[in-house]
Amino acid sequence: MKKGIKIFGIVVAVVLAVLIVHQLLNGWSIVHHIIKLVDTQAPVITLVTKEDYYTKYDEEYQEEGFSAIDDFDGDITDKVVVTKDKEKVYYKVSDRAGNETKVEREIPYDDRTSPVITLNGDSKVELYVDEEYIERDAVAVDDIDGDISHRIVIEGDVDTQKAGSYQVVYQVKDNHENEASVVRDVLVKEKTNAQREEELGKVIYLTFDDGPGPYTNELLDLLDRYQVKATFFVCNTAYVDLIKEEYDRGHSVAIHAYAHDYEKLYKSLDAYYEDLNKMSDIIYKQTGERTKLLRFPGGSSIRKEIMPTLTKDVMDKGYQYFDWNVSSGDGAAEGTAEGVLARVTEGCALHDVNVVLQHDSKKWSLDAVEDIIKWGLENGYTFLPLDETSYPAHHI
């Protein structure tokens, strides 16, 4: 079997050899095919764009990134030529076959920085009623536009005739609509009586105890005619509704006593405060405010067994108590307006600051008030209502 296969192989080889020789003798030729590859595809430039990226108008653009890929040459990023002007960046690259690609990027300019406003002077200003408010203006500077102070818009009024809190607002915009604003707080305050006393030099505080009474309305009308404000140390009388009238007309309303009974009132600290709180509640009901002004019935120099402790305690609780340094002497069972006038004017002549004790339950005392006011004005005194800063004329 093997011998037969071998003979067959020899025969095939001989036949092939004969065919080849035949072809050679008859002009058989061999053709060579050459395949030439041609690159006509330009590279691709890809620009990187960072999210929310921008260039300030006064800064140079910082490249965000790019790449260049060619089908034949691969990564040719390092072959990219970059040029730029103020508005655009230009990218150009060529592969080895001469294919060229150009792209351009518009530089993303933006201004997102607001101007800065600097106030001239303090951001918080305090002044007193009737003092002049002087506008100090402000300076505004923008990182692109420079000094834009001339664009500042000022809004807000300060009424120096009325105590209160006011705001002056300064606003500005740059060329790209970025806004800035600052506020100056202005506090207009009433002067305290202590300050007025120091400035005015001569002051009279008219004070009336034990009311309201049947003559209180008449007294209020008189005070209105002279534009004088007084202080009423009130009690729980049949005329308590007049407390509101006293308050509404601008007078000071203060605590005297709910029950004008020394024995009950000064029995103990608890007894005193029980009485005080009752009277305080009545005043609050009439005025809507809690007063911290009070006068002890009889003054702080009586009941020496309790007064040293009581006077300190009321002040520790935030109250201010007032005695007097001029007495009208109208507490007598009978009196005259002439006698009241004489005692008050003689007493006031001894002091620059006077706390005058009267009672609006005494008709002859009220009959002297107009002449007291006239005398005070003629002699350079100013009439004021008491407040917590006033001279307290303490007896102890």
C-alpha cells in the first residue's frame, strides 16, 4: 500500500515538472502587484471646555486644554501650534501627509465680581433730636471699571426732628450689572434729662402727688397753654381715667400709691410691693406702659425702720424713686395761691435743678401754677417732665 502511494506521488511530481517546463518554453510571465496607501484624512483637534470657566476682562486667558489625533500619526497634540489675540485662540496642526486642521476658540470673558463700597465715616451714627445729620457719602471701586463712586445712588431719609432708627442705603452697579450695596444706620435719640440739665443749667420739674383729682383737667389745659410738661405721681382715685389723659398729653405718669395708708404701706417689703403692683397695673391699663418712676408717700426720709432697705431694694429692681428739694407747702388743710407761689419761687431760686412738690388735689396750689411757670420762664428756667435720668432729689 505504502509503495503504491509513493509511486503515485512521483508520477504527480513528474507531471507538474513537465507542465512548468512547457509553460516556460511557451512564454509564461510572472506579474508583480504593488499596493500604495494614500493618507487624505486631516487630524482632529478637540478643545477642552471647563464648566463655568471664564476669564476676567483685565486678565490673560489661561488655556483650558486641547488634543490632536490623526488616523495615521496617532497623538500629535505636541504638534499643535497655538496663537491668540484679545478675542480668540487659534489652533493649527498638520500630519506627516500634510493634512492640516484649524479650529478656534472664543475667549469666555466675564465679570462676576461686584464693586466694593466703602462708607466715609462710621457705619453707625448716633445723634440727638434737632442735631444736623451730615451725609458723608461713600466710595465705590470696581476691579474692572475702577472708581465708580459717581454712580452711587443714595436712598433713605433721616428725620432729625423725630427720635427713631433710620437707614441710609448706598447702591452701585458696574458696567456688567454687578451690584453692591451697604447701609449706614442712623439712630436719632432724645437727650436724657441728665444731659438737658447739664446743658440748660436751670431746670424746674413740676410734680403733682395724690391725683388725679377734680382739678386735674384744668391743670392739664393750663400746662398745654404754656407747652410745659410735668410729672404726675398718681393714686387709685375716683378720677383714674384721667391718667390716660395725662399720658396722652405728653406728661410723665409715675407710681405714688394704690392706698395712701402709711401703716399698711410700710408694714413690710411685701406689703409695699403688693400696693405698688396694684398701682402699676392701673397705670398699665391706662397707658399701655409700665413706668419705673415712683415716689414714696411721705418721701424717703420717713419710716426709718424700713426706708434704708426699701429704697435700695426698689432701685435694685430697676425703679427710680424721686423726692423733692422744693416744697410748695400746699399739704396744709387750707392755703393760698400766694403762699404756694412764694414758697416755690424762693425754693427754686436756691437751686439750678429743682424738683417741686405740689398736689393736684389742692385748688389753691393749682391756682399758683401759672404764676410759677411765668416766674420760671422769666428767670431762665426750663420746665421738664421727670425721666429715669433726672435729678432724683433723694432725701436719703
